[in-house]
Amino acid sequence: MTYGVQFGDLWPSIRVSLLSEQKYGALVNNFAACDHVSDELEQLHARDFVNKAHSHGELEPESGQTAAPSPASWACSPNLRCFTFTRGDVSRFPPARLGSLGVMDYYLMDAASLLPVLALGLQPGDTVLDLCAAPGGKTLALLQTDCCRNLAANDLSTSRTGRLHKVLHSYVPQDVRDKSRVRVTSWDGRKWGELEGDAYDRVLVDVPCTTDRHSLHEEENNIFQRSRKKERQMLPMLQVQLLAAGLLATKPGGYVVYSTCSLSHLQNEYVVQGAIELLANQYNIEVRVEDLTHFRKLFMDTFSFFPSCQVGELVIPNLLANFGPMYFCKMCRLT
């Protein structure tokens, strides 16, 4: 009922896609024999959607205009390769294998989950915080960029940080984990602004949410169970607190990306607006939402985007491109 109102005529299509088999992407592990892995994935007729988007983005501007220089906020995080099957192709990737260098070849994930990491626009030498890091796909992607001088990966749940440790051990050699100074913690993310304020160049806030697709297919510990009603109703407040903490942990001039895998605007746009108001009123800190229209255009061939977000971008499931949902919004802390 809620999403029928929110999405109108699009909802039946989104609903049937959520109930259908999800599409995955294969994130190439740069710490494996990555050129060999890429060749193998190409032989499956999969394509690197990141490289494809950048190739299209670098083509001549329309109607012979000279291209204006792109703002720094437009930069995508570098060195990421993720293969997907083309629209309408429902082939599956084989399970990842241990490669010749002792780490796994690729990581299977919802390819839309890579968009928040790409949008964060990491630069070499950045100090990076992943505030709600488990189970670890986005943390792994952050490390693949080879930009992290320091990476703090935090998740309140110790059982979930156990999964994060497992991903790091399976995919990232020890010397790289040491070089990137990866620090895994299980602190309350809401307190991060007090613990380490003004400390990070880039912060990813991928908050706990109603995980809409997962909730449709898993009975165990489902967020929509009657016993978890209060917890579900409190989610937007928790999300605002986590995003506010992420913004407080960012250096002035640094960037934050907020993301969820929910369709709900109460957990998406409203949370962004609530956190920005909270920072303005309580801390006198100004935050600017970045326009991601160019970013949506780059990746429109691979994903279906909802056309009417007030702020940020939302990948909506579509039978021909059954990724998502994935909401993400990029902000710059100005003061």
C-alpha cells in the first residue's frame, strides 16, 4: 500500500521484479590475477559496466559543444571493475574461486551496491570511514580503489564484523591490509562524531534499513515481523543519527555518501534532509547535497533509476535490469 502510493504506476513492475531472481555483478579483485579474471568474465559474455560507462562519458559532447571541465564532485572512485550481464540476460556467474595468488578472484554482489562507492569519488591518499561496514562488499570495493591511506571499517554488530573479517581475509592480502591500515571496530556509529570529529576525507554511511528485497525472501529475523514493529518505526531516527555522525566525522570540504537498499523515501530523502537540518540547527554546520544527474546518465544503460527523487538517486528493480533497490545521496560538508 505504501509503495503503491509512493511509486504510482511504476509499483507493479518494481514489485514483480523484487519477487523475481536478483541480478548480480562480479567485482574483480585487483589483488588477484585481475587481467586473467577479466578475460574469463568476458568469455562468459559479461561486460565491465564501470569501464563501459566511462567510455561513453568520454565521448564527444552533444551538438559539437566543447566539454566544460567536470567539477571535482563528479569524479568517480578509480580502479573499480565490475562485470554484469547485459539487460535482459539472466545468466548467473559461477561461484568465486580461490585464485593463483591465494585470494578469491571476484566478489558477487548486487552491482547497484557499487554505485555509492563510485559516487564517493575517492582520491589517492584519502582517509576513509565506512561507518556501517558489514557484511563487507562496499568495504572491499573501497580497498580496490587503492586510494585509502587509512580505512576505518565499523559495524555495531560483532557477528556482522566477523563476516567482514572473513571477506577481508578471503580477498585482501595481509600486506595490503597493513598498508591501507584497515581498522575494524564494533562501536556505536551514532557516537562517531564525538569519537573522531573532523577526521575523514570520505565517509560512507550505508545504514541499516528495511532491506526490502531481502525482507521479501527471508522469514528468519525479518524486520517486518510484528515483534520488530517498534524497531522498524525507529529506523529513520537511527538513520538520521548515523548520517549526522558521519557528517561530523568528515573534515570540512570532505564528502559523505548516504545509502540504503530500501525504496522508502522515509528512509532515503527524508533522512538526508533531516540530518542536514540537524547539523545546521545544532552544530551550525552547512552541508550541500551534490547533484548526481551526470552520474545517473553515466550508468543508465545498466540500471533503472527512479526519475523523481527529491535528493539523491534511487536504482529501482526492473525485470530487464533486476538490480537494487539502492538509494544513494552525495553530500559535501562545507563548514
